Amino acid sequence: MSRTGVLPSQALRVLIAAGEVGGSVPIEEAQIQPASLDLRLGTVAYRIRASFLPGTKASVRDKLEGLTFHEIDLTKGAVLEAGCVYLVPLIEHLNLRPTIAAFANPKSSTGRLDVFTRLIADNQESFDYVAEGYRGPLYAEICPRTFSVKVRTGTRLNQIRFRRRVSQQSDEAPGRIGDKRLRAIHSDVGLVEGEAAIRDGLNLRISLAPVEPGGMVGYRARRYAGVIDMDNVGGYDVGQYWEAVHLGRDKRLVLDPQEFYILASKESVSVPPEYVAEMAPFDPMIGEYRVHYAGFFDPGFGYAAGKAPGAKAVLEVRSLDIPFIVEDGQIVGRLVYDRLTEIPESLYGQGIGSHYQAQGLKLSKHFRQP
């Protein structure tokens, strides 16, 4: 293994076999995705007073002691209440070599339920990041925002990617694709239909085109709708938890403060097999809202050789402190692409239980789809 970039599934298996990625319970094959590893909740959750970071001179356990309200047993399942903050030790731990770092994001189904989830590790100054050569435990910070959720030991809410550098590169993200190269890739295989807006990544526009039948443009979450079991696939009625969003005559959508919406990109997106993509961090310059919680796009997402891109990017949108107007075609986010060290053994959607290939406007897998 000598190339710089994000590690694919076969390289993850090498890390697992070498003990660089392990767990108190053996890692299951179903956790291994084309370019990431699903992480599992451990046996206990701590209800804590507030979110925190340990900093470079402390472990998570050091800081946890003074912030815990009570402990919750997850071995038989437990409800995490909306509006509360929890910290859960994960089953997985890391023992990385000095050339490999890791970064994390919520799984798609987690973000689409408005469950705010971040990875925390000892002696780290950032969420969702683990420095090169890290050795130690991993934790998930969980804050359900709209729906209370039921979880248990083994529930998978977030996922982790591993990035390798092979030289003393100074850039923070070795393997990141610059705009010039991204334009060349688009010219070669087509990252979106038609012309691509590329500036600091692939820019995405919001679609407010009515979806038939019914003419809705998206979904808005209903508050106080009930508990959702994170492991119950296809078990819930859409209408109990979501209301359809329609536009008025002015064709604008007003995002109400602190409400949660599921919308879709105007572009269908493609991630070729040699690359992975990630939604870029929230950018306050483009509006008073947060556009995503779940950011990983696997190799093969929306991709079919010789065909137009086939999957929309679902946008998990929350307005912040003030109402904000969005219009059809408005830029709301961007995808950044990274090189893989090699093409994965299997791609997104190829017989691995991918729920969102060829998606349009689509809720999480927990709901019975029309």
C-alpha cells in the first residue's frame, strides 16, 4: 500500500486483520462499506450536561466525570430523548500507524432523522477527526433534535473513513481533488448532467420543482411524533412523522427557524469508482441555515459507466435563528472529492444493501416508501 488517499474496503480489511482497527466484539463484515466502516454503540450511554471536546491534554473519560447526569443501559435498548445530549463509548477502538488518520460522519439514515452525531476521541481538538497514529477508544456524541430515538448495543449511527499519506505532505487532506482536476473528471465521465458549477468543490443547487403525484417539493418533520427505533427498517408511516411541503405562488420556500426539512439537489450526482465525496462543512456565507448532517458519498454513488449521473443528493436542511428564503436553483452546498488509494472491491449499490442508489427525494430507510 503506497498511494496517498482514502482507503477502500479491501484496505480496511487489512487494517482490521493487523489490529489497527478493532473492537471489544469482533468487527462484522456488514460494517465494511466501499470506503468506510460503520461504528457500533457500546453497552452504556451517558446523559451529559453539554457537548465538549477533550483537548490535547485530556482523555474523554477525564472530562466526562464532571458532566454526567446519569448512565443508561443500552444492552436491552433505551430511548434517547430529543433535545438531550448523550455520550456513548463505541465498541470499536483504533491503533493506527503514523501515516493514517481518520475522519467520521453520521450515516445517511442518521442524518435524515435529524439526529446530530459526532465522533470524539482522546486528546483531540476537533469533532469527527482522529489524528495520524491515534491509539485509543472512540465515542459518539448523540443529540436527537426532532425525534426521540431508540438505540441499543450494536446500533450503527456513524461511520469512519481512513486517509493515508505516503510522504511528509503539509496539506490537511492528502488526496483531495482540486478544482482543475475536478473539471477534467467532469469532462471525462460527467459528475452532474450538463455544465458543472465547480468552485472549491462541486456546487449543488436546491430543487424546488414539484414532485408528482401531489406536487410537493420536500418534507418537514413533525415534532412530538413519537419514538423511532433506529434499527427498524421500513416500520413507520411517513404521514405520522412528516408533512409534505408545497410552494405558494411566489415559488419560494421560507425555512422556519429551527425546523427540519428534507429536500433534494437539482443535480443528479455521480461519484466515479476511483473517488469518494463528502459534503463540505457548513458555510455561513451562503445563508442562515445548515445544509447537511450526513456527508459521505461512496464510490459508485449515482454512477453507471457511459450513463448520466443517476442519484440526487438529499439535503438535510435546518434554518438557524431567523427565517430564510430559498429559491429553486439556489446554491446550497458543495461536494468535495478525494482520491481513493485503489478502486474498492465493491461499489455503492452493487449488491451490498445500499438504500439510496438512484434516489430522488427520499426519506430514511425507516419509513415505508410510497
